[in-house]
Amino acid sequence: MKQINRISVIGGGAWGTALALTAARAGATATLWARDPDTVREIQLRRQNAKYLPGITFDEDIHATADLREALKTEAVLLVTPAQTTRATLREIASAGGFDGPLVLCAKGIEQSTGELLSQVLKDELPQAEAAALSGPSFADDVARGLPTAVTIAAETMETANRLCEAMASPAFRPYASTDVTGTLIGGALKNVLAIACGAVVGRKLGASAQAALTARGFAELSRLGAAMGARSETLTGLSGLGDLVLTCSSRQSRNFSFGIKLGEGQKAADLIAAGGKLAEGAYSARIAVELAKRLNIELPICATVARMIDEGLSVDDALTILMSRPLKHEAGTD
């Protein structure tokens, strides 16, 4: 099995920087591509990315560049740009000469304009690349600081998944190999939507019981959509499914959970999105997840309610009333 020794990370935000640090700690030659020249200079000269990871200075040898062609001279690519800009970034990669090795999708979302998972977006725009995905319960700040973290890395073949895991593994970062790319991506996308619901409950001070109930029933929705799309049950109950859901639905470090808290406190979704703060991918994935569920003839009531909160300004109180007044059903039923 050929070892991966060179890894390039496309995206100079918090998660991209954290993953570049992870690759370097694992012994790989790590290159970080960032669009912003100031970010590149700061990483090269000061070993910091203060805009996205304030307070963290690193010793790891990361080569930062704004030259995409240079970054693509590598053995594996981690694509760490927002879900809704993935297609545009892939087109840039194609224009810069393309890439035909493992390309690991690290964003968590569904493309809003098409309803496609990011693996399908990759096949549309860069079919010669081998689709892979990295997801799991992980915050960029924790990973950058070298705190213990475990994730799933899925690829089209187990050989590639194992190679990627070996290339990224270190004492503080443990990746588990899988070939369920679809399940890995679904878990990451849907947990963001569900975290908004849980955050709204916390922001409205409705109690830990309601938060726990939403998390549990949210997992039922995640499992239902995953099963309908061919995901494996062990993926959905693993790190990239249940693990990531529990973390994201309970911590203010989560952008989506924090977005939900602000909704619960009475702020409007449109104002939060327009403010241009930290990106909450769930705000973009909610509606398309519901539309995808309709095509598959399944119900996602929590996701549908979140979509209404974002698109229609539905209040948390009205959202809870809708959910609590649904017809009574068996827990193992369709909901």
C-alpha cells in the first residue's frame, strides 16, 4: 500500500488550518492554500492564523501559499471550503490543472441549488478525482490545540481510506476508515440543521429535557434520511453521525448551535445571515434537506420546522407547538 507523504489543504479558515496542522503532526509534508494573501503571510512569518484561530501559535512546519497550481502538486487534497462554494472551488481546481488523486471533502452540507451531496458535486466537476470525506465530532480550535479527537475518513475504496487515515493519524488525532462516503456526508450535513433546533431551545430557555428530546428525535431523522439514501447504519451510529450530532447539539463552540441560540433569543435568521458572522451551514441545508426527504417519501419534521424558522421567521414557541402537536406515533414508526 503506497504511503501518502504530501497533503494539501484547500481553504485557509479555522478548520483548514487545524487540518493542515494535523497533517504536519502526522509527519506529512503539509501545504495550506488560502485565498487571502495576508493569511498566507501571517502563517509563513508568524506561525499564526489570528483571524480564524485567535490565540494559537504553532511550531508545525506548514507551507502556506496563494498559488493553487502549487498546492495541487500533492498526493492528497483536503477540500475545506464552505459547502455552498464547493462547486466553484472545484471549478477553480479544474482550471488550475485538476487533480486525480484522493480528494477529501471536509465541509458539512448539501448543495442548496441542486440538492446534491458534495460527493456528487465532486463527480460533476472533477470526475477524475477519488471522492473521500472527513467528518466527526471535532472543533477546529480543539484540533489545532492538539486535544484528543476521533473522526471518520471515508473513501471509495478501503485501501484509499486506510492510506488517508495513516497519513493523518497522530497521538491526538485518531481517524477511523470507512467506504461509506454517502453516510459520512449525510451525518455531517443533517446534524448542522438539527443543532440549530437544539440551540433555539437553549436560547429560549426551554430546558435540558427538551434539548435531549430534540437530539434523540433528530437522530431518528438523520437515520431515516441516511437509510433512504443508502447509508450504512454503523456509519450513522458512529463518529460522523451520532457522535457529531451529540457534540454539535450541545456546545456553544458549534456555529450552528450558536446560530440556533440567537434564534431562540429572538433574533431573526435573515439578520443573522446578513450580518456575515461565522458560517452556519445548517441554515443553508435545512430547506434542501426537507425537499430531498419529500422526493424520497420520508418525513423530517424537526428539519422542516427549522427550515420554516429560517425561511419564514417562525418563532421558537410556534415551532415547538407544531412539533408537540404532531399525531402520536410509535417510536419505531415513521415519526
